[in-house]
Amino acid sequence: MDATASPGAPAGHTTPDDRAGGTDDPAGTRAPGRRNPVTAAPAVAAAAALTLGVTQILHMQTVPFASVGDYVCEGAYALYLTAAVAAVLALRRVHGRARGWGRIGDAGALLYGLGHAVVAIPVTATFVLATNPPDPLGALYAPGIVLWLAGLVPLAVAAFRSALVPRAVAVALPATLPLTMALGQAGPLVEALTWAVLGWSMARAARRRAR
């Protein structure tokens, strides 16, 4: 489918959790030595979108599936869509108490995540069935894309106002989906770049909060 979505510490002892802000750790930086959830989801989304874009450039997908490349395309698309839901929740987590994020940012994250989740349903069905999904599922593409696009504008406004990610990136967010669709087979590379930059910005903001 063309992508054209500690307990037990002695009393008085300062634990790593205490130094990171006790139980209030909105940036998800609490557990050194573990994969930071703030960076994990954006990294997976970027990698999946990159895989999809490169595979689509090198391989023309056919439906019903006839080769491994067909499965790689659809599987990478499904993984990107799922990871992007987790990634936008991580973005909201990083911005949760930032000045300027507010309800508009929450609304944008909700719409964006919901759009990806809706599109993921027929894409995952296509991957499992190795052919186009039944009509009731196929009809979910359009509303999913609309929700995805609608979420980008409030996300951009909130990200610009809070300034935890570069404002140039925030300004460009509403154009990412139209550009993805305009570029056709190479379109997913836009999403890969978007989440790579957002993931780097989120990790930087999380490190600042941990200091």
C-alpha cells in the first residue's frame, strides 16, 4: 500500500529517582541504563518510514502480494503508523508541562495519533491478508488521513509556542503530510526525517529536564 501514517532505599538516601524529580518525571528520563521511552518511539517511527520509502523507491509493490518486497512495504508502513502513535504520545509527554503547549497541543496529539491509528487498521489488515482489505476497513483510509492532517496544525502551534523543538521544525509540521503525498513513492522519507528531527529535539529537551 503506497504511503501517499526503588522501593527499599534507606531513609534519607537520595535515589536516582529523587535526583530526576521524584515521581514526577514527565520527560521519561528516570531510568538510566534503560532505553529512554522518549527517544525509542520516534526512532522506530523514523526507521520504519525510512525502510518504507527506500523499499518503495526500489520496488514496485503489487497487490495481491507476490514477493517479499510487497510484505516489507506493507509491514514497514504498519510499523510506522503504530510507532507514530507512541511517538506523538512521547512528544506530548515531553511538552506536558511546558508553557505554551496546553489544550491545543493535547488536541493536536490526539488527532494526529488517532489518525495514524485509524489508517493502521486497513494497512495491518492488508499486511495480514496479503491483499486489499474488505470495504468496511478500506473505507477507513480517508477519515484517518483527515484526522492526521487536522492534528498537524494544532501540534505545530503548540510546539512553536513551547519552543522545546526548533521553531522552524514546528512551522514545517503542517506541510509534512501534503509533501509526503506529493512525493509519491519517496514520500515516507519526509516522515522519516520529521521523526528523526523531532526525536532528537525531544531527547535534548528530556536531558535538560533531567539536570
